[in-house]
Amino acid sequence: MATTKTTTSAAIEPIDRLEEKIKVLVNMIGRLKGEQARAAEDSARLTREVEALRSRLEDAEGASAEVSALRDERDQIRARVSDMLQQLDALNL
């Protein structure tokens, strides 16, 4: 009977090791799924931030173009006013 118990005990050891490895793998899979979920949330958050920054950049570029157009218009008005002042000076009033 001692040999049967030893044989049974020896046969169970590989099963016990396999069970422990499976538990470790299950825990690892659970941890990896959690990390994947966090990574997906971070990715979604960063995507939203990038889109918001792109929108702000487009707004800034539009404002820059508007400022440039207003400066050009101001320069044209200055030139016209200068010409009018010269014409008034030429009249000697």
C-alpha cells in the first residue's frame, strides 16, 4: 500500500504544478486585460486631446490670417490717408 500512495502522490505532483501554473496564467491574463483597458482609456483620452489641440491650432491659424489681413488693410488705409494729406497740402489752403 505504501507504493500505491507514493505512486499516487508522485502522479499528483505534476497536476498540482500544472494547477499552480494555470492559476498564475489566469491572474496574469486578468492583469493584462486591466492594463489593456487602461491603455485603451488613455488612448481615447489622448485622441480627444489631440483633436482639441488641432481645433485650437486651426482657430489660431485662422486668427493669424485675419490679423495679417487686417494689417494689410491698415497699411492700405495709411497709404491712402497719406496720399490725401499730400493732396490737401498741395492745395495750399
